[in-house]
Amino acid sequence: MCFLRSIYNFLFFSGLSLLSCTLYSQEGPYIFLLIGDGMDDSQIAIAEYYYEELGGLESFARMHDRSSAVIEGYDLGDGLRTYVSDSANTATTLASGVVTRRRMIGREPNNQDIESLLAIAKSHQLGTAIITTSSLTDATPAAFYAHAYHRDCEGPDYLRYELTETTQPCVNDSIARGGMGSIAEQAILYGPDLLLGGGMEFFDQQSETDPEISLIELAHQNDIDVISNLGAPGHAYSRVLGIFAEEHLPVTMTSDIYPPADFIRRQGGLNILPEVYSCIDNPQFMETPRLSEMTQYALDYLDQSQGFLMMIESASIDKQAHDRNACGSIGELGQLEETLALILDFASTHEQTYIIVTADHSHAAQVIPDIDSDAAFISPGQIARVRLPNDNLITINYATSDEPESEEHTGSMVPVFGYQIELPAMMRQRDIFPLLKEIIISHP
Ligand SMILES: [Zn+2]
């Protein structure tokens, strides 16, 4: 709360109260980077259609500015330009402004560590938080606090005896060889003030720093409070690690049939279409904290006079699109909308609030016309036929892979929404980082 503005409002509660707090106070900045993993315009449209009767994605519509960003990246093996990226290289681009190789975390293409927004925010004494619905060691959050050759090097065991072909190069990053250790170990040693998400399976492994203790015990040794449910924030420790699931957090919504998308089959000259279904609350979600609840916890926890940087990710828009579960993606986009509404409420009383909402890469889902049973031409992909709350039907096509639960990312541009951040009509993903860095370093 801006104390000086309160006095000013008390004295002059007329129109003069609209004068900016920035004239009187050095509070903030409050920087929010919201990432919808795999949230391209097609995913946004599907969620907007679903929630249309309930007001739609109202918070997205309240953002000040809108752009589209081109995704850039290189192949991990040969280093050549690639036009379809993954969360590791794109989150690294968002976090650090470099274009790098797929699968790499916080590294330049030559495998050198690169400074992230989180490190810059810390060096400017801002509070820091990373909040995600995935494992805390997953690629997007990891790119903001860790450095690794490969995104799969999540836990210490992956750098010791559970080596695979992809994690073998991570051995060079092990603490025993003078590296910074697994991604989970780096979360403990170098992470933000607040880490909220999933991934206990990586934190209950034995530490590289001291193989006699787990990473959870290492967290306690490093003055970190480890919590498994959201209570009132306490400050008995200097940092908080909140882990609410063994793996990724369960999604809020799912389909009431399996598989949620299927091929159209030909029989006797007719098309046999997959069944129409409705979205239901996911019974596995239960007591899982919502993304907005974790964000509220962070707002309550961080010292607002200090200013802060928060990276908030709705991770499973992507993961559910890989599984062709349209309802799963819709519900997770709904979580992002709900969280953005909360942040815009915060912004209404905190003038120094700056928000970017974007995606790391695009994904497979496309809205197509529903198909007649006697249509001569049909989609070769798998389709989901979802009944919307207004009883209309939407048909979503997935056609980038014929493997079970392995739909692919795509190379479309991703949306960028700005609040108090001016955006050009079109940009490259690497251009987002300098906008946020400038806010951090220019603030007194
Ligand atoms: Zn993905």
C-alpha cells in the first residue's frame, strides 16, 4: 500500500487522488511474468469459446497491449536452426534473452551459463518467486534459476546411477566434477525466495552436496521452510519451498471418456465419429492448491516495500495438449485467467505493476468444422468433440503425431500481452527479456 498516497487521498479525495503514487513513493516494482506453456492463439480461442457464457477470458482482454512473438531455437545435437522449440530453450530465451539449443537450461548454445532475470532481480534486492503447476524442476521454472546441459537432469540420481543417453552429459555438471549439480539441488542452493509447485520425487533424493542427507534436509540446513500445504505464510525461515505433489500438480479439469480424442473410422461408406463428451472436474485435483491460491500466498509472503519478480506458469496447457485432452488444457488456461484476474486486482492498488503474459511455444490443437457422417474427406488426425457449457459442440483436431499421448509442439508465433509495458506489433521472443530487465535495473 502506498502510504503517502493514502495521506494524499485523505486530504484530497476528489479527482486529485488519481495522481500516480510514483510521484511520492519508491515502492515496487512488481513484475509478473505469466507463462502459459503451449498457450498459442488456438489454445486461447478454445478456452475463450468454452468460457464464453461465463464471461470469457476477461482478464486477458484487460491487458493494455498485445503482440505476437516468433520462436527461435537450435537443435541440441547439430546446433542448426530449428523451427519447433521446446520449453527448455524457449524458457531460457524468456529468462535470459538468448536463443539457445533445445533441451538446454540457462545456457548459451556453447554450453556457457547465462544470467537470468531472477539473478538480476536478486542483485537489485527484489523479492523473487517461482510458481508453477509442474514439477519445480521442469524446464520452464528451471530456466529461471538453474543451468544444465539437458532438462532431464532434474534430480541428483540422474547425475549418478540413473543415467540415460540424454542425461549422460549432465554428469559434467555434477558437484563432484565441480559443476552446480542437478536442477533440484540448484533450486535449493540458488533458487528464489519462494518456490511453489510439484516434484517431490526429485527433492527426496540424496543430495550431491552431502550424500548422507536428502535435498529436503539440505533445504532445512539452508534455512528453507519446506511446506506441503498452503497455510498462512510464516517468516521463521528465510525462504520457502512448497511442494504439493510427487510429480506435476494434477489438472483441474478432464474429459469424462478415454481416450479424449480418437481417429474417425470408415465403415460401410460412413464415417464413425468419436463420441461427444463433456468436461468434468478432475477427481484427482482434490486439495491441490490452485495457481491463483499459490500466487496469493506469494503476494502475502513477499515484502511489498521491496518490490519483486514473480514467474508464474500454468504448465499443463502443454502437457494436456500432448495427451490430446482438450478439457485438461481448457481448465489450465482457466487457471491462468483466474490468476491474472488476481494480479490485475493487485495492480489496481499498486501503480508500479508490470505484467507480461505469454507462451513458451505453440502446440498441436486446431478448431475444425465438425465432420458429417457421409463426408468424403476427413481429418487424418485425432479429433476431440467437446460439449461446451452452452451446449454447443466444438471439434478440435490433433494431427501432428500418430503415437499415443505424444502430440507435438508446433512453430506458430505465440501471443504476448503487456500491462504497463509497451509492445511492438510483432517481436522475437528474445525481445521480452530486455523489457523486463530494464524495469528491474532502472528502478531506484
Ligand atoms: Zn510440451
